Amino acid sequence: MISILNRYAQLLVHYCLQVKPGDKVFISTTLLAEPLVREVFRVAYAAGASLVEYDLAFRERERIYMENASDAALLVPPVLTQLAMESFDCYLNIRAPFNLRETSGAMPEQAQIRTEALAPINKAYFERTADRRLKRNLCQFPTDAAAQEAGMGLGEYEQFVFGACKLFTDDPAAAWMQVRAQQQRIVDHLNRCSTVRYLNEDTDIAFSTKGRIWMNSDGQTNMPSGEVYTSPVENAVNGKVRFSYPCIHQGNEVEGVTLWVQDGLIEKWEARRGKEYLDYIFSLPGTRCFGEAAIGTNYDIQRMTKNILFDEKIGGTVHLAIGQSYLQTGGKNESPVHWDMITDMTQHGEIWADGEKIYERGRFLI
């Protein structure tokens, strides 16, 4: 385990975060990820980091907080996190959950207060990651809770996570640079187009990308990765989309989501299960517009794990995210929410760009 975690840390520090001498690094995770934190701590300082700070959450921290904090306390932002988002150079978020349903019973009123308190932090995060003043990466440390959610034993899940990150290859960084090169031709083609249409048996939705930028997600900001993405023009999305995969947000699971969109605004929505949570989300600012449109390209990930870090990358899928746009793509929508929703394209899926079919049944034709 130690050797594979050192390989993981080397990849995160040198390829993903590109830690340089003098960089200040902030790590956010739980106590369960302590073995990986130790290795990142070691490798980051060896790379010349001037400071490595960390926030290690204990079991049920968020639930205890939400149940006991007064409204005044809920309005107080986390000081270290705010400092890191506003002034540090690197941010590593290691997912290592004790319990994936820890805050699912929180009252909407409490969540809304907390969302308002965190808004300045989120704004700094999106602005500084857009131009890489803050180099960030989201990754996974295998835990029992995550393994159970994925329907795997812990040992099997470890193999899945480490394999998806290409840690078993001779040179993981080189393997991800190869992914970068393969995806770049897709991005280059899409950046020459201005209209895109997703089409399958249950979906027919089109959007404009004029003036927007398609990005190559090659493992630097997410580990693992394997997607190309953009932010559609806010008022130029029209049609219907049904998401075949369960939609999961902050421990809340909604199934059978269908959205109807006109001139960029989600006007109607249905869900087979969990519609009450969807109703709540759509009451929040900016959530009835799309902040992202993307295509999963990682064919090494072929099963849903109920973890968006992996699921949105599944080769043969597309996803749309409601809420916050990515500034680096030219997106303008602002929201406290960014919720990715995924649909399968391997059976009857097509993608058209500027009137040309470029993708069929989960594979690019270009």
C-alpha cells in the first residue's frame, strides 16, 4: 500500500498540481486519508513547497455541525479554507468519506444559510482556478463507505481507483499525457464548431457554444479524468434531456430525471424518485440554467460507482451540469450549485456539431 500511495502522491504533486518551489499547498480530506496525506506532505515538501496545510475532518463532523450550529455560527466561513482559496497556490481535495449520507437529513433552511456563508469562498475558488492562480485537483482515497456505495469490497475498490488513475502503469504521468494528446484532437474539432446536439431515444437537446471554449480534462484538475467539456451559451439551450444514471448531489439521490429547456431556462422537470430534492435545488439561484456540457471519454471506467468523480468520465456517456459555469470556458452563469447529470449514449446515442454527425453509440467518428 505504501508504494502505491507514494506513486499516487508523486502523480498528484508533480503532474496534477505541478508544485513549484515556494508554493503553498492546502489539502482537504478526512482522517481516513491520513496514509495518502502523509505521502503528499512528504512529496510536496521535497518538491520545494514552502507550506503544506491540511484540514482533516473527523467522523460525522458535518452532521454534528449542522445539527448544533446556531444560525450565527452557520454564517461564519471556515477561516483556513477561505485563506487557502484566496491566497494559496495549490489545492488538493481528497475524497475519503466515512459516510456518504452524513448530511442528507439537513434542513433546507440550514443548508441555505451555509450556502450563503460559503459564497465568497466559492467565488474565489472559481475565479482563481479559472486562470490557474490556484492549481487544484480532486481525487479519491478508497474507503469502506465509497466501496459499499460502488457495490464493491474494499480491496476490489482499491484496485478500481488505482487502476482508473493509471497507477499500475510504468509511468502514470506519461499515460495521462497520452490521454491529453488523444483528447486534444476532439477539443480542437469542437472548438471550430458553434452548435452541438445530444440525441438518443429519450433526449434531444441542442445548445450553442459560440464564443465558448471546449476544455481537455486530462487528469490535472480531476484524478482520474477523461472528458471534454464546455459551458453552453446560457440562453441558447433548447430541448429535452433524460438522464439514465441516478443523479447524486450531497448524499441525495434522484432517479429518472427529465428536464425540458427553452431558451436556456429549465421550465419543467420530473423525477421517478427524489423529486422533492430536485424541487428544492431548482429554488436556488442559477440552478435552472446549465453551467456545463461534457462528453465522457474514459473507456477504462465502465461501471457506475455513484461517485461523480468517476461516473461523469465513463466512456460512452454525456453529462450536463445545472448551475455554476466554468469561467475558463467562458461561462457566465453563477450559482451555489454545480450538479452533473449523466446519460448513456452507447445504444442509440448521437452527437451532432454544426450539422455533422461526429459521434455514434458512445464513440467519436472524427
